[in-house]
Amino acid sequence: LHTHESHVPNSDITADLMPTSSWNVSNELDKDYFLTLDEPMNNITTTLGQTAELHCKVSGNPSPTVRWLKNDAPVVQEPRRISFRATSYGSRLRIRNLDTTDTGYFQCVATNGRKTVSTTGVLFVKFGKISLSSNFLVKQLLMKVAR
């Protein structure tokens, strides 16, 4: 009697673990699905008035949509100065005529439905003119010392 009872639960368990046809169909649809961060975002240190380009290198199927954030707030595009667009590798953010107020943490967030990836880069805008003039003053002082 005991051996008969032990066989019945085992056969039930085996049946429950067998994949159903609906599981196979959904697995076929999922197998080409992916989202990958291909490269961490670049950091940029530059000077006033220059142009900076930050690159979000992601790939996925379906193709991901990319959002840009600066210090955790959405990046606002400005005509002829701040723009972002989709590229073959993901997305590119371009900031022209840089100001020191453009300094910050820039993050791209890519989503394609079931998965999200993100990467963060730092843009640091220096007062270029001040550092150039201070270098000039240092050289003048060194020349006086050398005499």
C-alpha cells in the first residue's frame, strides 16, 4: 500500500514540471529580447564657450528609448544650444557655448519595455580665460625670477 501511494504523488509532480505549449510560445518571443549598456558614459572637463558631447551607448531589441537627466532632473532642450537625438549607438547629448552653470551629473536612462539601464557622466566647465591668464602671469613671474 505504501509503495502505491508514493508513486502517485511523484507522477503528479512530474506532470506539473513539464513545460506547457503556451510556455514554449512565450519563450520563443522572449529569446531575441535584450537591452545592454555597451559603454559607460564619458566624463568631460572643458572650458567656457566650448561644445560638449555626451554619448549614451546602448543597444536592445526592441530599440530602447533614451531619457537624459541633469542632476536627476530632465534635460531641457534649448534651440541652437542644448539638443539630444537618437543615434546608431543610442543617443547623443550636445551642449554648445558652454557656461559654468552647465556643470553637473548627466545621466541617460534607456528603456525598452521590460528592462532599464542607465549610466552617468560628469560635465565640468571651467573658466578657461581665467586659467589661461593665470598661466600667463605665472610665466611672467618665472621669467622675472630667472633673470
